[in-house]
Amino acid sequence: MAADEPLIDPATAGDKAVCRPDTLLDVAGKLTKDLLPRLEAARYQVPDLSPGAAGDWDIAQGYGDTVRRARLATVDSLEFVLAQVQRVIDDLAGTAGTVRDADQRAAGAAPRTDGAR
């Protein structure tokens, strides 16, 4: 089967579903290894305007306050995205575990066909 070939033909799938736990865990691992560290680092790389950098007159200070609020909003947004990516990773791992457990239970409950009891 080619890597880009679908597991199930949608035209004939009906109510059939296929899940590959190892694939889910691979995706979760890649997100954990490649994306999470970059998001984590980005939180600390958002530039800030030092106090007084805009000047000491009232309009400049207003602009400085706006820049600081924008920075805080950006950091909050990055933290939200980080939490959502972590949630996706946890969901992928949880689904993989659930599928593996179901497969093991199904294998243990499968009827014997060899006539032995």
C-alpha cells in the first residue's frame, strides 16, 4: 500500500473505520519533538518595549502602553496555542491507547474456530 493511498475507499466504507495507533503516536511524537519546543521558545522571543523607550510625553507613553499590552496579548495567544497543541497530542496518544486496548480485548474475546474449548 502506498503511503498516500487511503486506508478505506470512502465510496464503499459504510460504517467501517480503521485506526492505526502507531501512526497516531508517530504524529504525536513529531508534534512533541518539532512543534512544542518552537512554540515554547516563541513565548520568550516576543520583543518588548522598554519603559521610556517611546519617550516621556503623554502620546508616546500611550503608544508604549499599547505596545506592552500587545506583547502581553501575543504571549497569551501563544500560551493558548501551546495548550491546544498539547491537547491534540494528548488526544492522539489517548486514542491510540484506546484503540490498542480495544484490539487486545477483541483478540481475547474472539471466538475459537479450531473446535477446542
